[in-house]
Amino acid sequence: MGLPVELLAEADGYADVEVYPDNWPALWLFRDLATQWRVGMGGATGLDYAALPAVLDLRGVPQAERAELFDCLQVLEAEALAAWREE
């Protein structure tokens, strides 16, 4: 988002979170798709995957890495939806 981590943590009430190096590509992809949520009367239902190829192309993600990255994205998506349902 361009904000310093300290400011984000203070604003959201979250402390710094450690991310394993192998997980950064999926986290960045998740962030890149942050405006691509499908939303219905009951709230968010999932990401709009139609935007995914354009983002992967824009970021230059090799074809060989895309399937695994998509699997990781779905884990992040499911966890975000579960967290929103808890609120």
C-alpha cells in the first residue's frame, strides 16, 4: 500500500507479521488482487479469477510457477473469507 509497516500496524492494531520467503509471491499476488473480490448480498464470496491472468502476465510470472501460486492464492482467499465470517 505504500505505507510504512509501523503505521499500518498502529492503524489496524496488528503487530509485524513474519512471512516465510517462499510465501511472498502468493502474498503479493493476493495484494495485487485486493480490488477483485466478488461481493453479493451476504458479503464477499471469493476473488474474481478473470483478473488473474492479466496480473500474472503483468508481474511476469512464468507459466511453470502459476499453478502452485494459484493454489497458494486459494489458501489466502479461503482464510480471508473465514476471517470475515468471524467478524
